Amino acid sequence: METKLIIDCGVALTRAAIIREDRVYAIGFGPALGDEDVQFSATVGQRYYGRILKTDKVTKTAFIDIGTRENVFVRMGRASMPIEGGLYEVEVLKAARGVKKATVKIIREVTLSSRENDGQDIQKGPVEIIENSIAQIYKTLIHDREIEIHEVIISNGKAKILVQDLLSRFELDVPVTIDDVAFNDIEEIHSLTNLLSPQVLLEKGGVLTIEEGEAVTAIDVDMGSMTGSEGISRDKLIENLNKAAAQTILDHIILRRLGGQIVVDFLPMRKPNRQRFDGWLHEVFKPLTGFTRAGWTKSDLFCFVLPRPYPSLLESVTQCGKDDPVAGRIFRAQSWLQFELCRLEMRMRQSPSLFFDFTLSSQLYEIFDANPIWKKRLDETYGGRLKVLQQSNFSRLETRIDERR
């Protein structure tokens, strides 16, 4: 099975996709090359220097400021409590999820003597230099999942050497080619709104409804308007539809980076059929890392648990708010703008002789204006073929792309 890794190095975002058997297997994204030092949230596996803000002896926890957007906390258990105001080196174990803060473990206390040995006064922030975004995405998308790749396609020729250095570090002999429009088909099919839609149509008919919550992700399988066809019994129709649903559920668990407790309400089956389906189902879900505690409840729901080291796709790009894209969540303005800039670049690469107007709402324009490096990269990459405009009567996340000859 040939596996390709496609990397798109945008002016505001780095995106990657794993392609298996001509379909998208997984998607990842991170900061644009050069923006890696802008830390908005604690990264799993990264070590930070942090100062203890508050300790709670009853719950045996401590809250720590590590210089990111949100503070983190540590459970001490039987270990001695850290000193409030003290400086410590910590490692992130679990990313923030919803209202829950990121969890860390304490590596060591940073004493005066250790500061002198390091030769400088230590500040809050990452312990080591943060790797470039291609390396970060490769680690979470490929290395941690132990996926073997056979080809890498990258949109930016300047970043080719970064990819080659990365592959040599892991002793991989994989060809690297440049194709600046390779990500376009993925963009059109797997847009952000499509990936996060609660409704998913099944190829063989029927509908999935995916409701992601903080504690549980609930997935419902519905026949929709399917009535079957001549020569196929209702039992066989339901079994086929449940199998198609299971494969699609696997795809969306990986694409959406779902974890924690997952509950699936498959179409009801007769007991002998369900026993056969159960064995098949465990084989289908084998590729899921950490797939445990799987079984059926008394109400015929299939439940299982997956590790949750990273925020899901929904958590990465949305916050609590009105019902867009899903109930109780709203897109973060900066995340939306970054993906809209990717869409703009796709259009500009497809039409290299045209000029473009990119019109933004007031809120999005304010974010764009606060990141002049994005405009500089656009000018350097596309030779001034773009004008970015502001429209005060646009809605919060509204954008428009117009072509000019």
C-alpha cells in the first residue's frame, strides 16, 4: 500500500495530508515556517520553564505559568508540593481540552546554581529551540503513528531541504518532489467546514451524525431514506450499512483526531449477525492507536476508549460560542483567517497570470494587519498580485476573493 505525504507551506499555515490508496487518511497542520516560536498553547512532549502561581494542598495540585496563552497544572500525588513562586522545568503530558488545562509533570526545580551553570537567567518558555513546523507535523502525523511513507510532495521548493534533513534524521530514503498545486484537490474535498460537519453521508447510503463533546463523542448511524433493493434481505442491508459506517467512522476518528470515550449507535442487528459483525469491527478498528475497553452496552451501544494526547481538530480551530460550525462552538477568527489564506493561495497558484482582491471583515482585517509577516510573504511569493481590502459591513468571518485581469 503506497503512502504519500503532501505538505503545503502557506504564508500563515503549514498543512499536511497522508494519502493512502488515493484517499485522504489523515490531515495535520501547524504554524507557518518562521512562526514556530509563537506559542499559543502548550505542546505535548515539549519541555518548558515555568513559575508556580498557586498550590492546593487539599487536591495536591499546582498551577504553573509557562509563558503560553493558558496556564498549566500538575498533580503531585504523594510527591512533595512545589514552592509558590519557584521556577521549575516541566514536560507537557496532555494538551488542554475544553475548559481543562494542559497537564504537565515536573522534571526538576531550577535552582540558583543550575541557572549559573546554564550561564544565563532563565525565563519562562520552552527549554529547547522549537523545531520547524514541518518537523512538528511529521512527528504527530507520521512518526508517533509509526506510518511508513513512500513519497513526499511539497509545495515550496525552499522548504525541500528541511524535508530532506528531516528524512535523513530518521534514516529514510524517500523521494521528495515539488508540486505547488498538489494540495488543491484535498482543499476542495476536505475543507474545514466539511471536516467538522456533524452530518456525514455514507457512500452506500445512510447518514452518520457525529457529536463531539468534552467527555464523550457520540456517533449515530441512520439509514436515512434507504429502503433496500430486490434480492437483498433487510438483515443483509443493515449489516452492509453498518460495515460502511464503521469504515467511515474510522476515517473520521483519524481525520478529526478524536479521542477519549466514543459511543456508536449502530443500526440494530440480530444477535448472530452482531456477533459476526463484532469480530469484524475489532479488526477494522485495529489501526487506532490505544484502542481499548471496547464492547457493547445493555442498550446495544458500541463503546471504546482512545488516548487523547492532542486537541481534536474541532478544539484546535474553535472556541465556546454560537452554533457555527457545530452546536456550542464557534470558529476562532485567527484560525479561520489562516485557512482562508490557504484557500486564497490555492486560487493564486491556479491562476498565475491573474491579480486578486482579498476582502475581509473588520475583525479578520485587524488580525491580518497585526501579522505583517503574512503580507510580506504574500508579496514575496506572488509578486504583488494581491490587494487586501477591508469591508466594514461583512459579517464576523466573511471573506471574498475576486479575480482581476
